[in-house]
Amino acid sequence: MGLSGGANARAVSEIMTEYLAAVGAAGRVEREIAEADREIDARVYALYGLYAEEIRVVEG
């Protein structure tokens, strides 16, 4: 048997709350990965002694 209107609305609300929390967590992880990528790039550029113009070419 299906859920009543109120129970269905609560279930949808709970699912949406969980979904939005997961989306927020995924966004935070994506930002952390992007920051780590930038840090790695900067360290590699420094390791190879690249100048700003060379970095622009590499990053294209």
C-alpha cells in the first residue's frame, strides 16, 4: 500500500534534505580537489623554475 499524502510529503522532504546535504558535500570536495590541483601545479612550476609566461603557455 502507498504512503498517505502527509507521509509522502515527509518522505520527499527527508530525501531532499539528504540530497541537498550530499550536493553540498560534493561541492566542498570538488573545491578541495581544485585547490590541491592548484597547489600541485604551483609546486611543479617552482620545481622546474618556470616563469609566468611559460606557465601561461603550459596552462594554455
